[in-house]
Amino acid sequence: MSQVSEDREDRVDTPAPEPEPVEQPEPAKKVSKAGRNLPAAIAVGLVLGAAIVVSLLTVRHLFIGIVAIAIAVGTIELAGALRRAADIRVALVPVLVGGQAMIWLAWPFGREGLVTAFVLTVLACLLWRLPGGAQGYLRDVGASVFAAAYLPLFGAFAAMLVDPDDGVGRVLTFMICVVASDTGGYIAGVLGGKHPMAPSISPKKTWEGFAGSMVAGLVAGALSLSLLLHGHAWQGMLFGVAVVLTATLGDLVESLIKRDLGIKDMGTMLPGHGGLMDRLDSLLPSAVVSWLLLSAFVPIP
């Protein structure tokens, strides 16, 4: 009995440990079915569009400056992504300087200035990488030449659109068709996208979305080319189809590059969009086709 009492006295009642507070999960960001932060994407798109429209309606050649800035930022993003993901070192200084030369020389000298600046940029990239030795030389130079062609060479065609007297109409026609393609594809893909177009490259891109892009591009091309540039509706429809095809190709190409590098976005500069490069993907190849077709359909005054 005494032994039991001693045991009871020796035993000290300790309070039960309080349960650790459970961390509440952070509220999920509003992301649309297509994978974008829709409010942020719309806001950024409106700001970028407003900047372009203001430049065109005030001093139209300011548009060239917008193109030059966008291409410089996109080049930096692409070079950074290549270096972080694959240790590929773009000759950034020659590509940046040469890229600006391509855009600004294309204004007074047209294709001759553009091609000359591009060739000199390639030569500069070859020389810039020489001190780094043979290891990875071809890889780095190839990436540098690719960056110079993919961004400033293509972008310079957008800059050349604004130079003629009817340049405002040309740029607006180009931009309206690209935006229509993107918007039409987005809406159709969200509402009825069921059949993946290229699941191994871009799983969220569907044939239904592509059909929406095509319908929107046809309408936008017919209206914008006939109303803004006094061309024929059938020319506008052909133009719209071409822009939808090249814009879609541009999206797929950049998606393939990002999958190869194992990254989601080229950057984080634009909320809801990723990097600026993620917005330029459909514009860059479309600028080349737009310049070629508008030059053929609408004689330069």
C-alpha cells in the first residue's frame, strides 16, 4: 500500500501538449481554364496595346522605339533562359547592339540596312566567342545567331511596316489580326477545347482553339485590310489566314524551346503572361509574313 502511495506521489501530472497550429494553405491564385491569370493578363494586354496605339496616333515612328525596347528585353530574357537552363552562353553584347542596328537601320535603308546589320552581327558573334575556347563554341555561336535571327531580324519587319505614309494602317492591320487570332483561339479553347493539337509540345492548344483563331483571323483580316488600307476583302481573308498560321507556329516554336529547356516561362516580367518573350512569340514570325503580304497586296504610296 505504501509502495503504491509513493508511486503516486512520484508521478507528476504533465499537461497534454497543445496541438501544433496547422498552417492554412494560401488561397490559390485565380487561374483560368487555359492556365492564365486572366485579370492580370487582360490588364497587361491593355497597357501594352494602349502604348502601341498612342505611339501610332501621335508620332508613328515612336512605334520603332517600342519595337526596339521589346526586342532588347526579349533578347535578354532568351539569353538568360538559355544560360540558366542549359549553360548556353549567347554573345549578348553583339546580339543586343547588332539587334538595335538591324531595327534602326531598317527604317531609313529598308532590307539592305537590315541584312547588312544582321551579317555584321553574325560576324561579331563569331569573334566574340573566340576567347572562350573550343569547348561549346559551336553551341554558343549557334544560339547567338539563332537569337539574332529570331528576335531582331524578325522584329525589324514590324518596324518597317510603320515607315510608309499609310504605316499606321499597316501596323494596326498586323496587330489586330494577331490579337484576333490569340483572342479567338483562347475563347474557343476555353469554351470547347477537347482535342489537343500538339500534346507533346503544348497540351493546352486544341484544334477547337485553332478553329476559333482561324474564324477570328478571317474576319479581322477582311475588315482591317479593307477599312484601314482600302484593299480587297479577299486579300484581307488571305492575310488573316496567313497571320493565324504564323502566329500559331510562333506559339508552338516557343513552347518547344521552353520544353527543350525544361522551363515554364521565359521570364516573370509580365503578370499573367510570363516574360515579354512569351508575348512576342506569335508576333515575331507574323511580322515577317505581314510585311511581305501587305507589300504585295497594298502598293506603298
